[in-house]
Amino acid sequence: MIVFTEIKDVREHLRAERLAAAKEGRELKVGFVPTMGYLHEGHASLLRSARMDNDLVVLSIFVNPIQFGPHEDFERYPRDSDKDMALAKREGVDIVFLPSVNEMYPQPTKTKVQVAELTDHLCGAARPGHFDGVTTVVSKLLNIVAPDRAYFGQKDAQQVAVVAQMVKDLNMDVEIVPCPIVREEDGLALSSRNVYLSPEERQSALVISRSLRQAEQVAREQEEATAEDIVAELVRTIESEPAAKIDYAEIRRFPSLESIPGSMRVKDVEGKLLIAAAVMIGTTRLIDNVILTTEGVK
């Protein structure tokens, strides 16, 4: 495993690897997993998928300041380089790109990549400017690594949709590969921010996945269930936990993120549906979701 901290070095190395493969008459497939570090089994699952699909696996670790709002947790976002390197080695990563903020943004950036409409809802509404920071840094990383495939966890389903739209609109030559949410045995979705939770708060946080399962059950089993019914079930369950404060609880089409009329029966919606929630547990904001297809709904 090789660790690079400078853009020019990782580019030169990847260029040399591709040239060497071409001289041997083969095409080198590169898989890329962009992260903000503090790696867990959710990230490991992305790396395993990349390892299975590609000849070379590149992992980036960069806590991106421009996707954090002025009162968010950039400074205290969890970091553990030793743990990250150990997990990367365990999963057979070939290259780790570990740039500094100054390396990625040597001067204040005057160019930002913005995806319209998809970023107006859910986390985009709750965190203004967040997705501009995400799409800007992801576009930079994709330009640096130039992978064949890039892997993103479905826990942030909106991010997956936004990045896929950016890649499509800008004709980027990369396949975006969404990967399933990885959960603890009790259902809690893995997140680097889970470390903020006290033991009591962690127990309270289980209401999020429980509420999504129950909302999904209503969607699948109740013939006349409407979008409004799904959201009502989601809200009712979350509000049953005193420590939980809802940021949003919604059902939308996926991946367009278009709204669904409240009176519309779920079974009448074509394609995929996203049931998503963002919930404050104490001072920690957690997101989770389920995606279902109407084919599986009565």
C-alpha cells in the first residue's frame, strides 16, 4: 500500500500504472472510494466491492471543509489515521490519497460545482451549501484519480443521487456504484458520527432504523397506504423517543427526489421510493433511509 499526500504524485503514479498495463496489452481498471476517514465497516464494504471489481483500488481520506456549515462539526469531526491505515491495509487498498486542506485548496476556490433541484430538499434544505461542497470536492477527486468506478454508500442516498447526476450532466467517464447500508446487529446504520453518542443516546438512536422499518412495512402491507400515511408512521415512531428531534422525515421518488402528493397511494408510484429521515439525538445529527420499489408494494 502506497500513501500519497500530493496531487501530482498520485497522478504520476496512476499514469505510470496505466502505461505499464497498456504495454502488457491490458486495460487497468481503477476503483475509487472517497471518504472523510474515521473508517468503519461501512467503508470496508465499499473497499471490498472496489477490490472485487477492479485491478487497482484507490482510497482517499479528506475531511472536506467546504461541505461543512459555519456551526457544524468540521473541527471536531472524528479522525484516526492509524486506525484508517490499518483498515485500508486489511482490505487490500493499493493507494491511499491523504491530502491536506492546503493541497486541495491552495487558495480560496472561485469555482464550485452545483447540482440544482436535487439539492433543494432533505439534507440540502437543512444544510445550505453542503452539497455544493460535496460535488466540488468529488469532482476534484474524480479529476485527480480518473477512476473507472467510484463507490458510495447508500446511507446518504441523496449524495448518491446528486453525484450520479453531476457525473451524467458533466459527461464524466466514471461509473458511480451505490453500495448497501451497513448496520450494527441492532439496526443502527454505521456512521463516523456515531462516536459522538453516549451509551444512552446510542440506545435512543435505534428509533431511527426502527421507524424506517415500520414505515416500510406499512408501504408494503397496506393496500391503500398513501405517502401521507408513510410519513405519519415515520414521525409517530420517531416522536415516541423523547431524546429524538426530527430534522426531516419524508418519502420521495428516487433518484429524482421529486415529491409525491400526500394523497397518492404508494402502490401507484412508478419506480423507486426513498423513505428518509434526519434526526437529532442530543447534539448529533444522524441520517438513515430505506429504498423500495413499487413492484414490492401491494
